[in-house]
Amino acid sequence: MRTWSDSRLWQPGHLLTVHLLWGAASDIPSTTPNARLASRVGVFPVSSQKEKLGLIAGNGKFPFLVLEAARAQGYEVVVAAIKEETFPEIEGHGAAAVHWLSLGELSKLIEMFQREGVRRAVMAGQVRHKQIFSSIRPDWRLAKLLLSLTTRNTDSLLGAIAKVLGDEGIVLEKSTWLLEPLLVKPGVLTEREPTEQERKNIEYGRVVARQLARHDIGQTVVIAESACVAVEAMEGTDATIERAGQIMRSLSLDGSLHGDASTLSRALTVVKIAKPNQDMRFDVPVIGVKTIEVMQAAGASCLALDAGKCLLLDGQKVIEAADAAGIAMIAEEGKV
């Protein structure tokens, strides 16, 4: 972020993809080559031939970023768009082909990639964990896989899918493989540094979050005055922050934070970490502008992330939104 180099523009064998990293003016990333330059850039090696790359697209902006980065490097991108998750705008972003599949159609996904000649693929975008328990019907291959699992957490489910793809000759790459410059760098990212109390919250929050992450329960905890207010489970980061804000408001309404307790700060600190041995092929921690907006509404004043493991979907806009809201952001090297 503030430490990223802005000196390299064009080099032999490289292509500048600034428009992808920081330039989109709309909520969906722009595909135009003249999207605005920003002060922080990323330079990627260009593929020497038109290799096909599969993109398994969930919801949100992440798939659009991967699609643009892959195209900028010369890949033909074949998108497997999930009917229950993927934004329909994926159709107009320059993919060689877009195939719509239901979440339960694992066999159809494999057959489509094989028919298209895809040998490498990337998973990008959220697939809501609660979909596992929805009314979506798995095909025979996915049903067999689900029955073989002893747990249905993110790592076990997606890890098993990755193995099935590998067995069929389709290698699943890291989802951040094409977006390394968007991974947050260590240091204070915003104009304001965390206060002494916020740093205490971060230290405690990291201890709690590491224990939760070891069991693949969630990656986010919300702390106030070195006490845990909310932990993430199946609902996701933003919903966890919203719930923490509701808890603090309810404590104020019922008088729990009045009287002697009124000297305690009600400001919330959000700590989002990567799991030990995080598998970057899927389930990468991500933060966008919406998360900052949710934090502001919930009364959260500080956000702590794992350096090199968390992706800023909206790039510099995330930091600008945090500065405008008076929220401190800091990234530190993860400690197991």
C-alpha cells in the first residue's frame, strides 16, 4: 500500500495492468485500457502464448479482477459462472467463453473445462458457506464427495474439490496468483495509527482469532476493551461486524454500559486474519469498501489484517474510505 513501488512502468516482457489494480470508477472493474493511473502499480509477466485459463467465479468483484489480470497477461479465460452466486455482468468482460452452472454441478464443470481445453483454473469470489445446506441438489460426483467428508468446513470441502479437479487433469492455482500487488503490505495503511487501546484490542483479538482459525470456524473477531464481542462463523465478515454493532447498541439501551461501566470505550476493533497454513487457492481473506462502510455504521474504529495474506478488492479506495471515516488500518505479519 503506502510502501508499494510506483517507479516501474514498462519493461521488456512485462505488461502494466494499473487499470485493473486501482482504476475502476464503477463498482464493477473497468475493462478499458485507459482507466485512470494510480500511484501504486503492479507489473506482471506476459504469457508467451494464448493458453486457456479456467475461472470458477463466485460473487463479488474478485472474479472480475482475476479475469482482467488474466486477459492482460494474454490468457484466454473460460469462465464457469455459478448461477446462484456470480454477477451477471461477467458476461460483458471479455472472457473467451462464459458457461453458467449450478453450484451442485461438479461433473458438468469438469466436462466443460475438459471440452474447452482448460488445464489450469482459478477459484475467485465468495461462495456462501450456507449454500452447502441450501436446497441446491448436488450431482452424483459432488454428492459422493460430500458423503466422504467428515467435516463440511471450507478447507475440507474446497480441498476435496481441488483434488477431484487435479485427478481430472485440471490444476487449481492460487486465487491471488495474478493479483499479488493487491495483497496488503505490512505497516500502518491509513493516516491515523491505532491508539494504545486499539493495539491492545488487536493483540488480544489475534490470539482469539488464531484459535478459531485453527478449527476453520471463521477468520474475523470483533473486540472492545480487550473483550470479544463477536466471532465470525458461517455468516461472513460484514455480518459479524454488524452483529457486534448491534450487541453494543443493545448494551447501551438496556443500561449495561451506563454508570460505572460508562468509562469503558464502546469503539470496536475488527481483527481479520489468515488461517494457519492458509491455502491461497481458495477462501482468501478479502476486504472492500463495503467492509469499511459496515464498520463505520457499527461503531468500529480500527481494522487489523494479516500482511501478505489479505486482498484489498477496491485497492486504494479502501484506504481512502477508512481515512474519511477516521478508521485506523494496520497490517502485520501473521504469527501462529
